[in-house]
Amino acid sequence: MNRTNVVKPGQSATPPPPTKGTLIRLKQIQDYQILARVRLKERLSGSATSATLYDLLMRDQLTSIKRQHHA
């Protein structure tokens, strides 16, 4: 058994509620995943110009996610 999974006396077994920063970061990651799926569809359909625009959007989203490193 992994010792990190053991609940010590006086310790809660449930994780703390997510902070606002954590929720924002999660939303940004979900948005990035959506962009990645749409970009893939655009690439597969042969729409290189549209896919390039999604590349730029994804780059901006990733930069924003990296800035939220404290969450």
C-alpha cells in the first residue's frame, strides 16, 4: 500500500475545495483541449489556413495557462 494514501488521525480524507485560481486554470486547459480537437479536424479536412489560425489560438492559450503556474 502506498503510504501517501494513508489518512492520518485528524486529517480529512476529502481533498480541499478547489480555489478560484484552480478553477480558472482547469477551464483554460479544457478550452485548449477543445481548440486542439478543432485544429485537428481542420488539418484533416485540408483547411491549412484555418488550422494555422487555431495554431495561433492554441499558442496564446498555452501561454496563458503557463502564466497561471501558481494555481
